[in-house]
Amino acid sequence: MAPPGNEPVHVNRLDESDTAPAVGERTIALATASGFTVEQILSGTLAEPVEYLQDHDEWVVVLAGAAVLEVDGRRCELRTGDWLLLPAEIPHRLVTTDPATSWLAVRSTA
């Protein structure tokens, strides 16, 4: 039982039946709390690189698969277990993803 006035702890598991699209990405909202949101991103292959310039900080970790990003002109090759902090207003580009790449993203609420 949760203490009076507090929300209960939320326990859940990533749904292993969720699959990445063949092309593009699908985002699944997992949790939101004061100041941040947690999402799972499932990536297929990319039809073309995707450019981002976000108004929030974002931390990502590759749970499975691999990807190549360019962050402020620097090439970053990520494999399972690699993580990256993307500060707000820093241009970045998702260049390639292996099919069925799975990410966990934690982003600040802008």
C-alpha cells in the first residue's frame, strides 16, 4: 500500500511482442513523471537520414541493434548498450539503423 498522498510505484515490462516497422520508427510512451518522459523507440531501416533539432534534452540507450548518428557534425556509431546524451538545441541526424533496433529514450519536458 502506498503512503498517504503518494502515487503507488509503477512496475511494468517492455512488451517483447512489439515489433519495429520495416521502414521508419515507432515510439511507445512508457512513463511520464515530473520533468521527464520515458519512451521505447523501435526502428526499422531508414528510407533516408532524419534531421532533429529538439527543444529538450534527451538521453538514449540502444537496447538491441545498432545505429549511426551525426551529432553537431560528429559521427557516433552506437551498438547494444551504448548510450548518448543529446542536449537541447544541438542538431543531430539519424543516419542509419539496423532493422529491429530498439532504444530507450528519456527526455526532459521542455
